[in-house]
Amino acid sequence: MTRTFFALLGWVFVGIGFVGIFVPLLPTTIFFILAASCFARSSPKFETWILSHPRIGPPVRAWRDHGAISRSAKLLAVSGMLGGFMIFYFSATPSLALSVLVAAVLCACAIYVISRPTAA
């Protein structure tokens, strides 16, 4: 039962990751990292598929082995956070308190991303 749950969850993450390839601002790699983690508990075959994939595998392995994020991924992530905040701020016209809260959360996330080791 547990293996089936993790296998299904892994495929849900693969699906979201696949959509993220085509949808701007939807992260991709994190969903493949989550999928590989689920497949590690349910299907070594599919875990190996993700880890050995020529495009998806390297960032997943870098995260798994060293907690590392590539320089370009860091730049895209932080740029996406900034862009997302700008869209939020100018289209929703939020209150000052909500703007500060969202900005603080995004700054904390950006600091986390920037502070990770840089993958080659």
C-alpha cells in the first residue's frame, strides 16, 4: 500500500514537473527531486530513470548529493520570485501589510536559494 502511494505521488510530481517545462514561473526541478524521492521508496527503476535522464538527472543528482543548485537555476529562481512579486504588487494592489509579508517570505526563499552550494 505504501509503495503504491509513493509511486502514484511520484508520477503526480513527474506530471507537474513536465508541465513546468512549458509554463513560465512554474518550477520544474523541485518536482523531479520530489518524484525521485518518492520513487526511491516505491520504484528503483523510475528513480534510476530520473537520475540518469540527460536533462533532468544532473540537477536532481546535484541536489541529492550536495544540496547544490546551478548558478543559472539560482538566477532564474530569484528572477522569478522578483517578477512574481512585481506582478502580485501591481495587479492585486495589496495592502502594505500583505505586501511586506509576501516580500519577506520571498526574500527568505531567495536567501535560501542563494545560500545553497553552487553546482557545476
